[in-house]
Amino acid sequence: MRESEILKIDSRGRIVIPRSMRKTLGLKENSFIMLISDPDENEIRMIPLPFSDTVAFVRLRIIMPDEPGALSRVAKVLGDLGLNLLYGQEVVIKKGVESEWSVISPLPPDLSIEELKRKLIESGGAKKVIVDRPNKS
């Protein structure tokens, strides 16, 4: 059953998720949620993530050739490394030349960022990999 509430944003941009919604969704202190904004639809989606505060997330910007099979080669490397993709968006930067795939994923504890970048370039054919760790302690 869907619930709806009208919430007010405070001066620092915060909202309070009502207790009934937090309970229904299993959200507790230090739970992770992902927000996705869609300016075309004028909406924000909030998705609870089933991970604890000990999980490190990575945001990858993978620059690759804009050619058939490029995205699948990169995706295969991510799958082989055991990355669980939470979000992905691919954009063509220059048709026939270059595209970019932005991905958010939990980082497996036994995988270093340098190894991840190396494998994406060597095995996946990526031109460049930019890594951001949004929740790094």
C-alpha cells in the first residue's frame, strides 16, 4: 500500500521522513538511500538501499569508445568483478567516437580502486575511468 505525505524543506535543504514510512521501509539511522532527480518530470525518487554503513560505494565515470559492443565489454568486467550495479546511465559524448557510462555500485571489500580501473581499461576497453567515493570515511 502506498503512503503519501507533504513535507517541508528546512533552510538547510533537509526533510524528515515520517516514522511510519521509515518503519515500513526498514530505514534506520545510518541507512543508505539513493535519490534520483528528474528535472523533465519535476520529481525526485528515493530508493532505500539494503546496505549497512560499513559498505563503501563508488561512483564510476567510464569513458569508452562509442562503438558496438563497448558497453557490453565494460559491463562484463564489472560483472566478473562482482559489482552490484545500483544505478547506471550511458551518454554518447561524440557520436562514433566517445561515450560515458556513469555507474554507482558498492565496492567489494577485496577489490582495490586501482585494480578496478586497470581491469576496466585492459579488459573492458575503457579509455579512462574516473572514480569517486561518495561515502568514504
